[in-house]
Amino acid sequence: MIRRYDYGEPIPTGAIELPQPVCTDQMPRFTVAQGEGVLTFRLTLEEDDLIFGLGENVRGINKRGHIYRAWNSDDFAHTEDKRSLYASHNLVLFSGSRGVFGLFIDDPGAVTFDMGYTRGDEAVITCENGSCSAYYIEADSLIGAVKEFRHIIGRSYLPPKWGLGYIQSRWGYRSADELREIARNHRERHIPLDILSMDIDYMERFKDFTWDKQLFPDLKGFIDELRADDLRVMPIIDAGVKVEAGDPTYDEGMEKGYFCKKEDGSVFVGAVWPGHAVFPDFLREDVRRWFGEKYHGLMEAGVDAVWNDMNEPAIFYSLEGLEEAYAKADELRSRNIGVYDYFDLKDAFTGMSNSMADYRRFYHELDGKRYRHDRVHNLYGGMMTKAGAYGMRSFAPEKRYVLFSRSSIVGAHRDGGVWQGDNNAWWSHILLNLRELPGMNMCGFLYTGADLGGFGQNTTEDLLQRWLQLGVFTPVMRNHSAMGTREQEIYRFRNWEQMRDTLTVRYALIPYLYSELVKAAVKDDMLFRPLAFDYPRDKQAVRVEDQLMLGGACMIAPVYEQNARGRYVYLPEDMLMVRFRSAQDYDCIPMTKGHHWIDLAMNEFPLFIRKGQAIPLAGGAECVAAIDAKSLTLLGWLEHGTAFTLYDDDGECAKIDLEAGLTLVDVQVREGRVSARADGLTLDTARIVIG
């Protein structure tokens, strides 16, 4: 059951695809108060209440005890004290003795979620706009609540099948020749790879929809050359457009009035990678269509994968902010600067980036009304995703595309995926990667993953190897790093062959992962779930923070500690542990319910399959196109047999027909022997363990 309550004059966000009638009765469970320009929702927390949701955010799966702020922020130091990351996913679900209920705050401005931080027995949600549409959710189960919510926000974006392939990326790939060398090293070493990602280096002086003709003299020919080797390129597009007369994007946008303006009607100028930049008003449909059609030039050259970045929007400084910093420096120039003056001087310059003062300096048009940016801030990145999706769909409407973004809001899940932002090469960020997955799935973002190995800081061999082992299971599997850090393509490391073997497991699992991804999207389900969703009455399972359920049959439990050669796991039921070393080298070990220590060498990682379930494993492949999805090995621990459905299609068609793509796989155990059948599939049952 979902009820909508409107307070004040809600600003439309487009998050809800199926409109809900407005209720006039009092909202259940919450005390609602309006005053002093804010709107608050208060809830008394009971001792054992668990809180789930908030999508991409810091800390644990259970969000209780911290304070979070929905404010899309360009901040790569994802430490526990932070309250905001790159996205605003305003869904919280409460689970306890009162049952399962929750709230979705449909508001594009800043929203604070105090989940027992100020008072341990109280949750307080504050809308700083003073108005919103609030959706009260009540269900018999956590997964039931998610499915109801996902149903009204609309179907999740699905990539083509090759979008589940391994992506190699780095800020600093400067030329076609350098990318050729990266591709050569992967192919010659038989390291699986499907996509090479291009950061801002490919552009001509950081101008959107351009490429450096000296470094990429024939972009189309280069892309065709890679495509012949089953490789694709994925360029970046930034939100800021360089201020430069003669640049077609800038000139046309200025002529047509497409860029964000200040209160006096003049164009707002900030600065990002190209220096002075202007920002398309993506909240306008005509601007989204105009900007989206700019993608066509890249697509004509053969591009069918793009990542949108810097779209919170990130602003290094504005002209006004820079002048204010210079003025502060001039004011203090002749003084004997003491400690407080020093702090003021430092803050004048470091505080220029992404400042609230700048976010109050420009405006948007939305549904014929004018809004100051800070009131609709969290919409900007999602609307850029919508622009990119329009461009790619309009160019090739019959095909799916790969598109993911850094900044997002609920609603953008229909148009693209999300990578989890500019993280760091910290062990804690492997665990953060894991913990963000179910919250993002709850809000519709299924095509997601983190920068494996870490974007910032220097990775280490063991950190990259363990992170790849988690990345085997995440839909976006990208190795991405920052300029100035250690180069982290896996062939540069001593144990690169072990890392390659890890990637073979990913490709062997793609038939299963793709099937579960499509089914989760079509059925408004989750690919990753906290154990509390599947085992709500198990008092130990509901508190597990470092394991997740995957699809309908599996559980994952990655190693995320330095120098660890194993880990403790809690099995909420009997399961088969598959201890992988490669797609061809693994052990199948039946394990009983309870606590276990699992030995895991550096090149080993586990996948747990529920007893009575089975999953398919394909043979090895170096790209998605080479996977033989018709010849599969079944893994499982069965007593009386099982049946499951496996979805497959051509991997590219924009139309998803679930029924047409489903194949029933029936596995039977009779008199100590195993048999399996499925139309059009060859099934090897040698790895089925008989209970």
C-alpha cells in the first residue's frame, strides 16, 4: 500500500511514473510539522528497528544512528563522517515489531535524514524547501515494499548484454595509440575485455562533443578497428560547456538561450575542466533534446556507450566567487595574519568549489516556472542522464545503449545506470561498494558498480585483486583510476594471471547475471538484497552487514581486509560454497547453516548457492560476444531436483520480451543420478552435488 501526501507546493521531479491520488487524512505513524520554511517528519524508533534505503550513501546497510543529507556532492573522500555523496535517493524503509513501512520524499532540494543521530530513539526527516510530495509505504515484507515502490517509479534501465563486460578505464589515456596498446596487452594475455573508457583527455581542450584531431586523427576508423576485435570505446561527457566563441555547442546554446541564467537574465559562468564554462538548463525539455542530439556526432563515429560526469553540477569556482576570494586576500594582504585571519584566507579559496553561494546564483525553468538552482539542485544530474538517453535512443531506437552517470536522483534509473563515484584505493571502500548495492537497487538503479581498485590514491596488488573478486558480481565492472596515481591495468602486476582468472569467472557467470538482471528489472525486483530481506525472522541474519543475497539463488561474501586469507561468514540456511579460482578451477563444498571460517587464498573467492537451487556456468570467453550461452555447467546442491528459468535474448534489442526469452531448466535427482533438460541448451550436471 502506497499513499501520497502533498505539503505546500511540491516541485515536480518526474520520479513517479504512475501518478498516485493525494490523500487528505493524517499520515500514519509520522508526526508532520511545517514551520520556519522547513517541513519535518518525525518517527519514534523502537529499540530493534532497522532502517534500510538512501541508495548511494556512506556507512552500513542499516542506516540507523547517522545523519544523511540528500545533496548531490562532488566529494571523492567517502569517509564515514560525510553526509552526502553524488546522489539523492530519498527512500527509507523501517522494519521492526511494528512491521514494515517507509517514506519516499519526492523533493529535488536538500533533505536531511536524521536516523537516530540527534536522539537515538527518533528519526527526523527535514525538507529544506518546506514542501514536497511524500509517499507513505506499508507492506507485509521489505521486498514487498520495494516492489510496490519500484512499480510506481517505473522500470529500471537495462544495458545491452555487452555492457556487463569488463571495462578498462583511466583518467590519462591520451591518444588512440595508447588505447591500442592497452587493448593489445589485454588481448595478447587473453585478459577478458569489452570496453575501453575515455576520460576528458580525448577531447579538444575539454570541449564536449569534440576530440583532439592530433591524438585521434580518425576517430571512426579507430572505433571500427577496435570493434573488429570485439571492443568498444566509451567516452565521457561533462555537464559544463567551455566558454569559447566558435565552438558549435557554445555558440548555439548562447544563441538559443539554453544555458542557466542569473537573476538579472545574464548567463551564469562557472569553471570546470576547460576553465570558464556555462551550464545547459537540463530541466527544460527543449534543452535536453538539443544537448542529447549532440551525442549523435559521437554515435555516427561508432560510439554506443557514454558516461556522464561532473553533473551535480561540479563547479570549481564562479567569476563572482573568485572575485570575492581575491577581495579577501587584498583585505588581509597588509595585516600580520593571525590564526583566524589565516583560516578566513584559506577558506576564501578552498570554499569556492561547489559553494552554496554559487548554487544560489543561477536559475532554471521547470514546467514553465522559474526556480533558483539550490531548490532543484538534486535534479540536475538525472536530467542530464535523460538528455543523454534521449540522444542515444533517438539515434538508434531499436537498440539498447550503455549509459551511466555520476550524479543521480530517483527517476534517472529509467534512463541509465550509475557508477558509485570517485572513490579511493581504500579497503573500506570495498565494503562501502558492497553496502551501497542493495540501497541503490531499492531505488531502481540495477546497472551499478564502483571503480574497482579505487579511483584516487595508489592501489595495491592485493586490494585490486580482492576488489575484482567483488566486481565479478556487480553489473558495472570497471577498473578506473585517476591521473597521477599508480597505473592499475591488471597486466602491470606480478599476479596478473590470477586477476585474469578472476575475470574468467565473471564471463562464465554472465548468462546467469544477465538473466537475473533482466528479471529484476521486469519484475521490479532487486538483484542484491540484505540478508534481512530474505531471512527477516533470523536474528543473526538481519544484522549481517558484509554479505548480500544475489539473484534468486545465491549469496556473496567478499574478502575486504588487507592480508586476509579468509573470512567468517554466516549461513542462514544450508548452502553450497563454490570456491572459485577461475572459470575452470573451483571447489564445490556443501556447508550447513551457521557460522563458519572460510579459508580463501589471495586468488580464491566464494559464491554460495542455496540448497535446492542451481545456477548455470558458461565456459571461458575473452568478450561477451564469444560466450557460449548454449553449453552450460550447472552448479548446485540438490536432493529432489529443482527448476529455474534462464532468460536470454540477442543482447541488444531495445524491446525486452521476458516470456519469449525464458527457458525452463529442469534438474532432477533420481536414485543417486542427476539429469537436466532445457530446450536448446546443452547442460552438464557433473557439478551438481547430491544431498
